Amino acid sequence: MLARIESVACVGLESFLVEVEVDVAEKGFPGFSIVGLPDKAVAEARERVKTALVNSGFAFPQKKIIVNLAPADLPKEGSAYDLPIAVGILVASGDIELRDEGLFYGELSLDGSLRHTKGTLLVALFAKEQRKQQLFLPVLSANEAAVVQGIEVIPVRNLKELILHLVGEKKIEPLKKIEIKNLVEAAAPEFDMADIVGQEAAKRALIISAAGGHNILMSGPPGSGKTMLSRALPGIMPLMSEEESMEVTRVYSASGLMMEGEAVVRRRPFRSPHHSTSMAGLIGGGSRPVPGEVSLAHLGVLFLDEMAEFPRYVLEAMRQPMEDGKVEISRVAGRVQYPAAFQLVAAVNPCPCGYLGHPTKECKCSIREVERYKRRISGPILDRIDLHINVPAVEAEKILATVAKGESSVEIRKNVMAARRKQGERLLKFGIFCNSQMKNKQVKEFCRLDIDGVHILRLAMDKFDLSARSYFRVLKVARTIADLEGSGDILAEHLGEALQYREKVF
């Protein structure tokens, strides 16, 4: 007898319908074969499914069983085909009759229970797109799918429970819909901005960076507070919108980084890879392409501490994602695309020893060593960074003095969120969320200058030899400063402050 069960294949962030065809033949030697370009994990489903059926109280047919995963030319990866294969065997052997149509997706344990399975949000979005009424998922992963409206998510604990549901003896209650806006929350920062001594200029630059999603580079000697400032950034970043939370969750669901029972990613990502990270680890890739750090930081922060210590070829690979906000990985088996609209926060020392220009400590580096060190970060990468800040050493008097604290992270976040709301209203129709994501067309529309502004920018371009890219990035930063000040127009002082951040400090 032949049975057909529908499932889903996830390739990158795309999903495809897979028809699991199971034939239990009356003739032929007993055996169990899986065809349709399965990988090692899919091929091993034979043992998992057989043992799970037996331990769940079902007789495994001692016949010739052939499972075909169609379309046969699409590579099948992972363990999510366990559930549809098990259901298909029971239907094909005549043990049950499938009444409910839907998509089946999940990994089986040897005792018949279902394990947490990655990619369930992608499956739910695909089910909604294909207008499938029901989706059968492991209970530990079902919350991811429950945020998608328009489909019925059936949380399954074990194989026996599912069979009782399918034959109509004991129905499983579908999950209630989960509202994303009730889950999104602010990040818990390691440091509060009020606790950071001095560095007012750097704090101001971080506020602008958080408000507009701009890339920032901080250069300064060891111990000046660069890492502390970066770690304080999540505390002033705005809460994610529902659309942003869904975008980030898609990436984390595909990567298998969602916790059991977790519905969505609640906070903006903050990724801090070590400088020994490979290019595939940072950008993504591998024989089976997976998202890299730039994609895991999508709509959040990618913090590169000691950026000059990263291999130059690894940093160069970030040029295209920084410009386009996405990563395309091509392999012989196919091509996948991941979003990578991240906010780069980088920290560097001014020289190898770190004390070039220090007021009290002597730099022991030669001119050639300093030049070689600075060449580790190329001009095109520096040109893509909007804010360049010098973080000087903090004077001992300021550290020891008992002065009143500055604005707290909570107070700063209110101003940042107000600026982001203005940007969201302005840019909603373009499908982008902040000023840094604007393309040249939007910059021309929303960053118009008065006569004084045009004159200032023309003089700055001649004096600093700004590139075309720098021109547009200055306008984006000026637009963010105007939003923070509550101004509808970009004034001369906004433009002047934005130009200050283009002066190279490394």
C-alpha cells in the first residue's frame, strides 16, 4: 500500500514542499530504504523511526519498505522527516487511516517522543503561504509557529498521542496564538551609561549610533573604556518591532539557536565573535551553508573588539554585507541568501602597543609597525563606518572624583526610541526600519539641505576629499541627529556634528 504525507524542506531561509511517499510492499525481501537525496541524518531515520514505532506500541511491518522524498532532486537535510516517515509507515501498512490533512515536521526520540527541532517558524510561514490548515510539530518547538496567524498548530508530545489524535480517539488541542508585542523586551546591559566615567563625546556618538543604526569605530588606548561603552550599547537600543522580531527569529530558527519552548527572539542580537573567527564563521558558509555572525547580528549589533587583530581577508568579506544588508552564499549544490543588516561596533588600539598619543605613557612602536598595523583595516571598510570616535585615556581625577552620575541607559533609551519611531513612520512604506538602511533614493527624498547646508557640505567634500559613499553616509547621520533633536529639517549644526564623525581616528 502507498501513503503520501506532506512535509517541508528548509534550505537557508527558504522552504519547499516535500512529499514523503511510503510504500509497504507485499512482495520482496524485508528492508527499509530511503531515497530522494537524503543526507546522513535523514538516512539514519530508519533506525530512529523503527525503534520509536516499536517502543510506542506499534508493530513494525516486516516487509519491503521504500520511502521516497519528492522532489528527488532537492537535497534533504536534518532529522525533521522522522515524524512524516513514521506516520507514512503506519498509514501504508493499514494500521491507521489519515483523516486530517496537514504538514508533519519533527525529530523522533527512540521512545517515541518528539524532540526540539529547528526551523519550525520557517515551516509555519510556509504553511500559511501554502494555505495549509494544520501543522503538526513537536511541543517543544511549537511556540515558534504559534506566532504565525492563519494556521492551526498542533503540539505533539509523542507518537502515540499523535496517532490517537489522527484516529479521532483523543484530540490534541491546538495552540493559542501568541502575540509578539507581549514578548519583546529590553536587553539587560552589562553596564549602565550613568556608571561610565567621562567619555561624553563617545557617549554622544553611541546615542546617535543606536538611534540610527549607524556603524561606529572607537579608537583609544587600553583601559580607556571602549569595551565598556560597547557593552553598554544594548541598554540604550530601542525595543524591536513585531516585524523586526520575526525577521531575527527566522534566522535563529534556521540556525537551531532557539531555546526549547521559546516563541521569538525577544531582544536585539548582540554578537561578539573572537578575532580568531574564520571567514565562514563570520560571514556564513560551509559545505552546508549556515548563517554567520553577520546574519546572527541582523537588526542588532556585531561587536568586533580589537578589530585590527582580525585577519584582513576576513574583514574584507564584510564589505558586501555592510553595503547590501544581506549575504549570498553560492555552492555547487545551490545558493542561499541570509539577511545581514547589522550595526557594526568596532574597537581598536591606535598602535600595536596601544599607547600612541597617550599623555603619560610612551609608545614603543616604530613608524613602520604603526603603518603596518593600520593597514590591517582597509580604506573601503573604514569608508563604510559612519562614526569615527577617539576615546582618550580617562584622567585619574575623574575616576576618583565623586561626581553626580549622568543620564541612565533607561532615560537615554526613551530618546532613542522616540527618534526610531519617527524613522519607522517615515520609512515604513520602503520596508526598512532606520536611517542607516536608507538607499540613495530615500536619502535624496528625506535628507534635503538648505542653502547653508549645501555650502557647508561642499566645503567639507573639498577639504576632506569625501567619497560619494561618505557623502550619503554623512547625510544619514545628520538625519539621525535631527531626529534626536526633534527637528523635521536638517540644520547646519546637525550637518556640522555629522561631519565631525568623518574624521579618521585610525
